[in-house]
Amino acid sequence: MKKISFSTVLQSWFIITLFLLAGFTAMSYPNKNWEPVGNNKDQKTAEGNTTLIKNVWIVDGTGAAPYFGAVRIQGNKILAVGNLTPQTGETIIDGRQQYLTPGFIDSHSHHFGSLKKEPQGIAMTNQGITTILIGQDGDSYPMDTLQSFFSKNKVAVNVASYTGHSSLREKIMGRNNVFRAASLAEIDKMKKALASDLQKGSFGLSTGLEYESAFYSSKEEVIALAQVAADFKRGYISHIRSEDIQLKDAIDEIIEIGKRTGIPVKLSHIKIANKQDWGKANQVIQTLDSARKAGIDITADVYPYTFWNSTLRVLFPDKKFTSLKSAELATRQLFDPAESVLVRFAPYPSYAGKTISAIAKEREESTPATLIQLIKMAEAYKKANPGAGSVEALAGKSMLEADVIDFMQWEHANFCSDGAAGGHPRGYGAFTRILGKYIREQKILSLSQAIHKMTGLTAKHLQIEKRGVIAAGNFADLVILNPDIVEDHATIENSKALSTGIKMVWVNGALVYQNQNAANQFPGVLIRKSH
């Protein structure tokens, strides 16, 4: 038998030791791309039992740097946060060094309309949203209607609401009689209806002053209603009277509302939609900062796209829908018809998916003339089909990305989607687009800052309690995500494409989403503002 030298034995022992150590290290510090796993299939948190989400980087929603640790859930609440040891019998979720954040709060959402048909809410949960604020742009459901809905339907996400100014006007003045200023008697009736809704848990007053149902209201009418919200210590949020040629006056109006009522005021989906003012976001921010220094609590929310989704009619600031001069202004200054897509058009469904320029070419008309004709056709269709609902919608390209980024970076702006379950890609991908395109790729903010603007800051702006921050005693709305791969995939052509990188989502302690699949649990609640 051949002799083996001592040096050979020592060398072999050293190689085996290195191999074992490497294996142990791989088990202790797994690749962040690995999937989170649990110790059972259900992972449902029952009252009295606990779930431990361990081995995660915690981004707690306050803006603080991520820290390594674990979170324990019991029922619908967070029980403990920190360096926690697994307990006998509790459910264990191994996050495998991915990131745990609070559930995202969408401060401007139109998703509620889809929840009866799609209670899983995958449009929201696939991008990490666990709570939506509805009643935006002045259009809302009464709180009684929302309460009735939740008593009969179970959904996967939380819902809170504002009371809409336009809805109040239509209720008191009549749907076809809102194209004027309200009388003092009508304002008084609206104030009483608003007070009733606030009493039942509405978070405040919302307006959509650019839209026709509210455009003709006076500033004094709006202030009178905002004062009712002030009496209840609630907020005011507004799609302001102009986002284009009268932007300065519209901002001055919301600042004055905040000054005269003393309540927090928020600009919805802040933007500059007039090409002549592109590049001036910092001037707008300076105006808002000056107002804040004067004691006015003014904030904004913003979504990460250079194109909006609304009606063709918003392109006519003077509401002269048959004026060629107004149509020429729109095509020249207010949107790019070659990049703006008609996403829905009931009179001629074949137009959907085409740009306004392409439709004009097809019709052998000038672009301004086509714009006028599209509005005429939509109006005629709506009159002939009064129950048709939304007849047309345009994804209008009218913003400069540099301005969008400036608004996203403003310290008093939180993020929103302004989305619905289809149409504009923001409905399925706004929050993941921020995390992928703007945070990982462009690095316009740190991950902690971005998560803060999706969670803790939003909760603060909206006066939502016990959500938006990972802390003991708060509700267990949580997201596990992988920041290295998180990405949106929704486009105008495929607006319902699911995001990647959102691994697991909990609402009130129950798992509702995992790896692009709904978990078919429905723990969402109607959040009502207490007195």
C-alpha cells in the first residue's frame, strides 16, 4: 500500500473544511433572489396564533435605513419587531434576506369599482398596495353605501374614502344642473350632507375643479365646504381647477383654501401639462414651500408617468368643445396627439388603441378637427345610451419627465397611482415602476425614502392611524419585495400585465398575494376616520 504523507492529509482536511464552511455560509446567507418560504401551505394568521417573518431587511416606512431582523404578527396586528427568536408552534416565514416593508397606501385610487367583480384586488396587490383612498376628483360614494358594500362583500384590500364635491353638487343641484355656481341655499344643503358623511367616517373633502361638474363652482362655495371639513379636523384634496394654462391661479386657489380654513390641503397628481411651462417644476415647488413657511400645510401626490388618463374634454380649458381655436391650442400646447392613445371609445371601438394623430389621418382630417369630432361623437353616444357609463378615455402625453422627477423628489410629495383595474398602466404598475425605473435604475431617491413616500408619509398626510409604519401595535399590512428585480410590466397595450419582484403581501395579518397569484383571502376593511 502506498504511504500517504502527513502534508497530503493536512491539505485534504483543509479543503474539506473550506467546503463545509462554504456550504454553511450559503445556508446562512442565501441569495436575495431566492423565494421566501413558509413552514406550511396556508400561512394564514389566526387570532391567538402567531406568525414570524424572519431573516428580512426591514424598511419600516419612517425613512430610516433598512435593518436586519424579524417581525411577529398576531391576528391583524404587529406584535413585535426586532431580533426575535422563533416560538414553538408559530408559523415561520423565511424572508431569505429580502426586504420587508409596510403595505403601500395609494392616496389617489379609482380601483374600488372593480372590487365587487375582482375582490382579490390583484391590480393593487401585485404592486404592493394594501390600502386605497377613493372618492377622488370630486366623485365619491356615500359612506352609507360603502358600509353596506363591506357588510355584503369581502375584499382583499383596505378602503378609505373622501366625500366628493361633484357628488354633493349632483345630489343637491341635480346631475344636469351643475354647470353653474350653486346658490347659498344649495351650498347650505351640501354642507349638511358633507357633515353627515364626515360624521360617518369620511376622511375629508375632495374636489375635481377642472371637470365640468365642479368647474363652474365659485371659490367661496369650495371654501364653505372645506370649512365643514375643518370643523371635523379632516383634510382637503383637489384635482385643481387647471393643470395647464391656468396652473398658477389654480395653485393660488388651493393655497388660499388652506390659509382660510387652516386644514391640510393636497394637490392631486401634481403635474405641469402645458408645454410652455415644461421645466418649471422647481418654480412650482418654491411656491408650495413658501406657502408651507407661511403655515399652510400643503402637500401633493404624484404618479410616475408622463401621460395621464382622462376625458378628451379636459383638453379644452375654456370648455368650448366646438371651437377650432381651442382645439388648436390643445394640440399645440396641451398634449402630443402623436403619442396620446385613445384607450376607450364606445362610438367606434376600432379607434381604441390608436393615437389621435393616427385617427385624424384615417379620417382625412386635421388633428384639431378630429379632436372636435371625437367629442361630438362621444356626446351623441352618451345621450343615446344614458346608462353607458364612461364612453371615452384618452391616455394623454403632456408632461416632461424631468418635471415628474422633480415632483417625486419633493419632500412633501407622496406617491399614488390614480389608477383603475385597466386602461392606463398605472392601475397595475405605478408603485413597482417607481421602485424599478426611478429607484433602482435612476436612483432619484434611496429605497428607504421611496418606501416612506409610499407608506409612512402617505399615512401622515391622510391622517390614517396605525398603518404605514412597521411597529408593534400597528396593523399588519406588509410586503416582502426584492429591490434587485422589482419591475412593472403594464403598458397601454397590455395594461393588466403583473409586476415582478413583489413576493408576498399581507393585509391585516392575512396573506393575500404571493408570487403573482392571489391567495384568495379577503381581510380588507373599510377604514373610517374616528372623531
